[in-house]
Amino acid sequence: MAEEETTGNNTENTASKKQVIDPELFSCLLQPVTADSDPEYIGIRRLLLHRKAESGVNRRLDWRCNGKGYVSYRNYIRRPRNWENQQIPSLQSTPDNSGRWLQSPSPLSQFFEVESWSSSRNFTGNPASTHRTSFGSSMSDNDRPRHRGVEPAYSFVGMHCIFDQCKSAVTVLKFGHTSSDLLAYGAADGTLTVCTVSDPPSVLKQLKGHSKDVTDFDFSSNNQYIASSSMDKTVRVWELSQGLCIRVIYGVSSQMCIRFHPVNNNFLSVGNENKEVTVYNFSTGRLIHKAFFDAKVTAMDHDHTGHLIFCGDAQGSVYCVSMNSHTGALSRTHRHRSSGKSKSPVTTVQYRSFSLLAGGPVLLTCNQDGSLSFYSVALEIQGYLSLRCSLKLAPRVYSIRASFCPLLSLEKGEYIVVGSEDSNVYFYDLTRPRNTCVNKLQGHRFPVICVAWNHGENLLASSDLYGIVIVWKRAKSNSSKYTR
């Protein structure tokens, strides 16, 4: 009996050893060696080549497993070289994690380092202090802005929530009009996702219909409809309560940007690659009017009255176009040419009805070469633009968008927020010749493409090249900090 048990144990041990041995590795090592070669060198070489092939298979499976084909592969080959060292397991796309709350303390604190540079104004005259968030650490002395004066209160308490169900780059995101919790974002796979960031954050609708990248979208004034433009040459109108596409407008070229008229929501203004801005009737989808430009129209925005449209083109020029709010007729009035030698596409055109610096309406533009420009707008001269200040950042490979920051103080300055290809979100004061950066948020692993504020200006949303949307929560502060 003892011999039988011993034999049985040996058989089990042998079977377990056979399971441990990798058959492919075993076959590599047992291949015959030629007479004139070094057997040790041949064996090591086969071993290394086998491991290299295995690594390549795993990498290919990494992008194939999400089932999104070419778009995912394109994002895969564009990812940063050191992405393997920045892997964050908790950010993998799973339905249970999408829109999850991140409360402090959180298990994500071991992966994320969120820096927030800020200082508070007080009556004792204390110097600027570094704000430590619940997700990160204070900045170093080398990174701290070295200037006197009061920093704006752009400090954040951390991440409010994360949406990570998207498998491709999120190219554009916006909050609803006068809404603090309705958020939508468009992706390179043609999908539009509508979600809420209130308690609890969740995805409301996923709008599918575009076959290529969503380039832009806009909410109607009552947030009942979304109009979207795409590289698939179509404009689609969506009814949000049911998540249905109620109208498709076909074009002859890629549709690059789109806006509802702020007063007459029956007008849709669309810029395209065919060097046109076209006005459509929202109810019927019929073409009303079009205006022609010198290059493809890449970005646009209305003024608050709807009488003017500001457009940016692929050569860096900014146009002002007069629009009749009753008939939809367009007429070009002014053109501001790019001053640089390189004609870089305009990625952002954003209008603001008032600025403390300019004492009136202003316009922000961002170019792909990293140029940020701040204009004052003369409404009495049909929107004539005067350059007030500018900032030159590092050139970008991707079409990264920028946004105005909230008016948080009575200091004379103009603050903007913009994504970056180093995966950070930066806050700049355009009026400072030095030490322009006033804040930095860290949390993304890939280039940050787009940023947007909600109506209450207490939440900032940012999206990256790999489909992650982070909603940041701004720290609460006393109003006494912002007034003299």
C-alpha cells in the first residue's frame, strides 16, 4: 500500500510539473543545434526571441480586447512611450466603475498625484501658501510661481467622479446650458455620451449614429436637443429624453464645428472642411444660407446676441461674420490674420460677454501650435477684434481645446484653462509676462484634449486621448477672499 501511495504521489507531482512547463518554451530550447554553432548562445537567443514574441502578442491583445477596431489601434500607437510605467489598474474600463464616486480617503490616492497651486487672500498679509489636496502632495519650490500678489483661488479638493466607459479619444465635452450637472462628450468612435454628475453620477444616454469622429456638438437652449457634427460628413440632431436621432443632414465634406443660435434655436450654424459656414433650419433640415472662407472652418462661437459669429480656420485666421437673426443671412465683416509664419489651425474660439481686463466683451482663441490669444471685441464696429495679450505654449500634435476660467477675483487678469500633451491640466494668466502658470492638475495618464466648466463653475471636466473623463471639484472659499 505504501508503495502504491508513493507511486501515486510521484505521478501527481509529475503531472503538476508538466502543467508548469511552458510547451512553447520547452520546444524552443530543444531545437537542434548545428555543429558549427555555440549551443549556449543558441539556447539563450531562442529564449529571448520567444519572450519578445510573447510580449508582442500581449500588446496586440491589449488593444484588440476592447473591440473597437481601427480607432482603438490608432489611439494605441499614439499613446506615450512610457505608458507602461503609468498604468493605473483602477481606471480600466468596466461598467461598474463608470461614473464612480471618489471620496477621500480613496484607493486611487496611491495612483493619482493631484497638485493644486493656490493662495488665499487674508487681511493679515500672509504669503501664498500651497494647497494640499486629498489626492496629492504639495508642489516643490522650483515649481511654485515666484511673484508677488494674490493668486486666484483655483484650488481643487480632488476628483468629483470619473467616466471611463469610452474606448476611444474624447474629442469634445460640454455641460448643458445653465446646468450644473448635465454633461455630454463626443468621442473618436462616433458616439455621444450624455451623463449626470449629480448624486449619484451616471450615464443617462449613449447616442450612436455617427460612423467617424465627433468633431463638435451643442446643446439647445432648453437642453432638450443636441446637434452634433462629425468627420462622416453629417450633422445629426438628437432628442435627449428618448436618446433618438430625429434628423440627419448630409454634407459633401467633414463637418468641423456647430452651434445653435443663442436667440433663435431654429437656426444651426455649421463650419465644414469645404471652407463654408452653413446655416440650416433646425425644424426642417433645409439649407438657409452659406458664407465662404479661405480655408476650412475648424472652430466657431456666437456672441450673446446672436448677431455675430466668430470663426477660426485651418490657417490660423479669425473671422467675424454678421448674422441676421430673422432670416439667417450671413455676411463677412472682419478678418484677423495669424501673425506667425506657420499657419496653424484654430482649435478653440470662445466668446465671453464681459471681461474685467477689457471692460467689455472678449474672445479667446487657441491654435494647434500652442498659441493662445485674447481679443477685445468692439460690438459697435460689427465685432472688430483687437489683440490684448497672447501666450505661446509648446506646439501640439493633437487638437487641444482651451476655455475661459470663472471670474473669481477682482484682480486685473485673464485666466484660462487648457489641456496638455503631458497629461496635465494647466491654468494660465494671459496677462503675466512671467510665471504665467497659476495652477496644475494631475490625474490623467494620456494627453488631455478638452476642458469645460459647469454653469455653477464649481466643477471642471477634462477628457483625454484614451477616453477618460475626469470631473474635478473646486474648493469652496469665502467671498471675502475675492474682494478688497
